[in-house]
Amino acid sequence: MVDSRLPLVDDYPVTAFFVGAYVYTWLISAPAAFMEPSWPAAILIFLGSFGPPVSAATVTWLQGDDVRAWAAQITDWRVGWQWWAVALGLPIIAAVIITLGIVAAGGPVDLGQELPSPLLFVGLFLFSMVFSGGLNEEPGWRGFAQPRLNDQYGALCGSLVIGVVWAVWHLPYFVIPVTPHSSFPLVNQIGWFGGILTLSVILAWIYNSTGSVLLPMVLHAMANTADVIIPLAPDQIFVEGVIDEGAVGVVTAVHLAVYVIIASAIIAVYGREKLARRDVPDATTVGGRP
């Protein structure tokens, strides 16, 4: 049997995972930066976005560990109904509170808008589950890096390290025309970075509390999808074809504030070290060593 283990990967598995995720995503996505928005460019983005799970599986294999044990976290649904309620319901509650906050701040909302159809909502959710934060990200960030960083730094610091790496991993999307990130005004970019850090804390909490990657996938996808129920008023955001950065700033600030409050409440209740009621899953239980 061929020994696939490499000393550097064995000694620094999380670093190897981060580097692998960057290399895979950035190399595959890079050509799209020189293409007009099109299906070929979008396909490159979708394929490249699978860098985290591809790298996690590769590093797990290179360490000589069980890739199937790591992948089994993706289908672990037996976690208790209350965690399913959190994963599906928390982003919806947050979107409602954000809407109320924007109204209170005099921001760009139109409460007379109809909610998106259930079919559209479910379609966006399923798309996000696969291509926009679910399957293409969480098996790596949470399923591989989180348990190892829990052991090294504690859950809170580990989640923030992942948040920073995760945010930087997105950088090519800000220069690729086919992605929505490329049209973010500066205030939105700053708020988006803060949002990544707070969401990383929340996702670490639900992963550490369940040991399941499926639940972070659901919560992440729902967080991306729930924003469509915030009834933003396009005519107040785009004034004579130009983005009103003040209006965008209100939306961004309220959105970030709500998620900061949620993350802070989790830290206050569950503690900085674990962010969980039960023991944090040990890295060896998911096919690896710290």
C-alpha cells in the first residue's frame, strides 16, 4: 500500500487545507476575471467554489485518515429537532428583525412589496445548499478546520481565524464581473467582511453543538436565502441609475448589527472556548489529528 502522507501536511494540516482551498479556487476561477458575464464564466466560478471540500478531502487522505468518516458529517441529520429549528429559523427571524431595524432607521424599505413565492424561495435555498455556501464550503471550513482549531485556540478564536481566511478566499470574486461581489460599494464590502466574521461564529456554534456539517450547510444556505424576504426598495437604493451609498450603508449597518448581537448572545450563553452545550467534537472523530 502506498503511503500518501507528507510531513508538512501531517504537521500543519489546517494550513495545508487553507492553502489547498485557495489554490484550487483561485486557479479555476481566475480565467473568469477576463471574461464577460456569461454561463462559461459562471461555471468556472461554481467549479472553483468547491475548493474547501476538495482541499479538506485531499488533506484528510494525505494524512492517511478516513475520507469517508470526514464525508459522513455531511449527511448526519440526526441532531435533534431544536437544531433543525435553529438552522432553518434563525436566519428568517434575523431577516424580520433587520427589516424592522431598517424601518426604524428610515432606510430603503417598501413594506407593501409581496414576499417572494415559496417556489422561488425554495429554489434559491437549494441552489445555495450546493453552490453558494453549503456543500461547496462547509465540509471544509467547519467539517475540517473547525474541530482542529477548537483544539488549538478554542472555538471562538478558531471561528474568527476561519472567518478571516474565509473572507480572503472570496477576494477574486470582487474582481470577477459575473459575481455579485464585484458590484458591492465600499460600505457594503466592509459590512460584508464583518458579516463573514459573525456568521463564522454562529456556524461554529451549530457545528460544535451537533457534530454535523449538514446543519451548518442548512444555516449558511438559509442565511444567504433569507435576505430575499427583506423588502428593500430599489428606487431608494438606485437613484437615477446610481447607487445611493447612504441607503446601502443603512441596510449594511443594520444587517451587521443584528448578526453581531446574535453572535454576541451565543458567546455570552455558551462561552468563548466551546460555543456549545456539549463537548466539542475531537478532530480524531472526523478523520484527522489536531
